[in-house]
Amino acid sequence: MTEPRGAPGPERRANRPAFKWPEERRRSTPTAQPETPRGISWETWGQRIGVGIGVLAAGLILVAPGGAGLSPEARKAFAVFVLCTALWVTNAMPYGITALLAVASLGLSGALKPSEAYAAFGSSAIFFLIGIFLIGGALTETGLSKRMALLLLRRFEGSPFRFAMGLMLTGAFATMWMPNQATTAMLYPIAMEVSGALRLRPKESEYGKLIFFSMAWGAMVGGNLTFLGSSRAALALGMLQRNSGLGISFTQWLTASFPVVLLGLLTMPLILRYMLKPEAVEFESGRRVLERAVSELGPMRRPQYLSLAIILLTILAWVTVGGRRVDLAVIALFGAVSLFATQVLTWERAERHVYWNIVLMYGGAIALGVALERTGATRWLLDALFSDTLQHLSPYVAILGAGLLALLLSEVMSNAAALAVVLPLAFTVGADAGASPVAMVLATSFGAGLDFIFPMSTAPNTIIFASGYLRTSDFVRLGTAMTVASVAILALVIRFWWPVIGLISP
């Protein structure tokens, strides 16, 4: 029987070293430069056309005669919003650079005073996000996240399907404390090593697809459980604070999201098991990979104990006083500073975990939201498009509609950018319908995180697509089923659970 292409030979398997995590791998320099493709790809043409449409639309908005109720400042804010949305959708520039363009354009055009645009950019959500990145970096740098993941996975090594479900649950649990893209990157090496040890055929093995979808989807669904599991939550909290002066506590977020996550984790194995064909797998080699990795962990070291203690105290502060008496960002920053004070982190190691592109993008998105709300551009747009419909919306329909719109947009742009586009409109619609702004934020944030259909929709999907074990058609086929199920779950939770906890009306 011939071995699958790319599988290691007997000698290499016998001498195979233990798998290594991303921070442990050395980067190799390619011996030759990649060949430059000829011509311009259709993606590039799509970008150019999208940017051209955005520039043209923004220009028309600026020179068009003012409509009833549309002030010059509102027209300028709306033009900047349209241009930046086109750049975010096409990904023609890094998200953070587009955000800087938004702040500069708001100040230059007069939609906001420059000082107001800068102040909006410096929202507490930005500092909260930086604190979260640093705390997540401590988990990775000390090896604490790897230790937790391996020890948890060891409990699921009894059978191939149990191992896949272990990846799902480990991903969901880890995203309670760190962003889902970091969780997926943490689990990715072990999934690759187990797949190699089992000699699974890339793009053909049904069990290989099960492993990688379980890992990524677990992190995506679990990322809604707390506001630590997705960086978009910081953006949502910041826009809520700017719009209404309200906050969401750790406990309130957890109470609202728990049924969504629980039902999602119960539904996911059913979809994967039903839609993927059974494949006979001898799991003994995969079990040896786990056992070897656990044996190499060694005892816990001082940095791991310190980081664990600081992170637990930070979470305790979020649960007890966060969002009510003490700003969430303040707690996050004190936790991050404590990691440096105890020498758990150094700046050279920590700066690898602060994604400045995302930080800048969120600052610009919040500034855009402030400009649209303060100038009345959002109100004018909604009245012009849906003046009759909005008068008859129930709070439930308004909340669910915001979540669905965020979901649709997140399939073609980053979920953070989708959130930035939808929330200014959602706040205005929610106010008209008598819906709680907190519920609008939660529904929009959850909806933007349910984008399972395309590899580029979200970071976990992109990471597992790079493994080579999945086809785009696999994402579309299985992701559509998971998306439909997730929408049904969200609709049921909003309809029956959120009224019980007082989340529908303000």
C-alpha cells in the first residue's frame, strides 16, 4: 500500500521530533524568490473597482445638494463613512491605515473638529483592547496556554471523534480568556502534528476536515462567551459607551451569551457528524503525539504561576466591579502593568502580541460612529430609506435584524469592520423601536462572529484553510449549515431568554 503524498517515510516517522508551537519554530529563509505572477489578478481588479465606486459615491455625496434635514457636517461625515467602508470591504489598504484616514478626513472636512475626532479615537475601548492583547500575550509567552490546552486535550484521547470534540471544547474554553484567533493559532500545531501522524490525506480525509473545523468553530462559537474572546467586543463596548454612556459588565455579557454558546456547541458536533462521512482512523499514533507533548511540559515555573494569579485576579475584578464601579479598561491596564511589574513580560516579547493594525482600526471606527451620530447622518439615512418601516418595528425585530445585518456583512469584510458599519445604524433603529442599546450591541457582536461560510470571513477560518486539509467548497457546504443553525439559535435566545434577563427594552 502506497503512502499518501506528503506523508513522512518510516525513518522520518521514527525520528520525528515532538511538535513545536508557533513561537518555538524557526523561520526559514526561502532559497529562491517566488515567481511573480504575470498580469493583474481578478482580486486586484475587484479591489480597484470597489475603491473606485467608493471614491465616486463619496464625491457625489459631497457635491450633491443638501437634502431636507441633512446638514453640511452630516453630509461630510457620511461621505467619509462611505469611502472608508469601501476600503474596508475591498481590503485595499490595511484596516488601521483606513482608520487613520477616517480620523484625518473627519477633521479636515469639518464633519468634526480635529480635537473631537482625536478624542473619539482615544476611547477607553482602545486601552481595553491593548490590555487584552497583553494579557493574552502573557498566556502565550509563559507557555501557560499551551499547558492548559494539552492537559485538557489529554482527557479526550480515547477515540478519534472524542479528540475532535476535545479540540472544539478546548478552543471554546480558551476563548473565554484570549481572542479566538490566538486560540486557533495555539491549537493549530497540535492539529497538524496529529494529522501528519495519522497520515491523513489533505483535502480528501473526512477526519482531517473534522479536526480542523472542530478546532476553528469551537473557538469562533466560544469567542462570544465573554468579551475577552473576540477583539470586536472591545469595539462594541467602546461604541456603546460613546453612544449612550452605558457599559456591559462581565457577568451581564456572560449571562446573555451562555445559551448562544451552549446551544452552538451542542449543534456543531451534529452538523459535522452528519455532513462528513465516517472515516476509519487508527488513533494510536495521534495519542502518542499528545503523550510526548505532555511529558515535555515539565513542572510549572514561576512566570506561569505569576501570570495565572494576575489573570485570575483581573477576571475577578471584571466580574465583581467591572463595568459598574470601575471601567473595564482600567482593570485590564492594571492587569497588564502587573505582568510587567512582576517581570512576567518584557516589552520586547509583549509587543509581538499587540496588533496595532486592529487597535488603529477600532479607534477610527469609533470616531466614525461618533461623527455619524453627532451630525445626524445616521438618522437622515434611515429616515430616507426606511421611514415607514422603522415606525412599526418591534424591539425583537430590531435587535435580531441588527445581528443578521452584521452577519451578512462579516462574510465579505472583517467582522470588526462589519460591526463598525452596522452599530451606528443599529443604535438609531433601536432607539426608534424601543430596544435596549445593550441588546443591540450584544446581538450585533454575536452576529458578526457567526461567519462560518468563507475561508476569509474570520481569522480562525483563514488559519485552518492554510493547513491544506480543506477546500473552499467544504467551507461553503458545512459553513452554510452552521450559519443557518447559529441564526436560529440566536433568534431563539433573543426571543425567549433575553426578556427573562431584562435585555430587550431599556
